Amino acid sequence: MNLSGIVVVARPERLTAVLRELDALPGIEVHQVDEATGRIIVVQEALDILEEIEGLKRIKALPHVVVAEMVYHYIADDRQVYADLPAELVEQDSQACAVPACLND
């Protein structure tokens, strides 16, 4: 089982709709909401890394989500052998791990 901590930023005026969409996704639990900024902290539970990445992609694709980034990752029991890292985990350039501007205060 894999656990991910994900920061989601939604448009504050659409926060209710985004929360409803997040609640409908499998393996997603909302833990904290800042209504003024539209920031949401969710925990995702997945069977393996690939399912974890697919879940993050689903969150990023939701309407009115400005940004969603995985900020914590824990592998409790992933016995799958991976020949290569999934493409989404390979850094493409030095900006790959930069903190999005909308998360800076």
C-alpha cells in the first residue's frame, strides 16, 4: 500500500465543487481545507506507485484545480518490481521539483 500527501489548490469560488469531486475519487480523503486560499490537503491510498500516479493525474485533471502536487510519499508494501521509473517520476529539468508560485506566501 502506498500513501501520498497531496496539496491541491483550487479556485476559492469553486472550492465546494472541487471538494465534491475529490470526495468521489477512490482512495482520496480530504484532511484540511483553507477556504480563503483554496488550498486543500488530501491523503491518497493506492496499491502501488502506478496507481498512485494515476490518482494524482485524476486530481490534476479536475475542473477548477489550479495545481495538485504530491508532497509526501510512503510505500508500506509494494512488492511490484519496476524495470524503470515511471516517466512521471523522472526529472526532465532542474525546475521539476520547484515549488509552484501559488504555494508560496
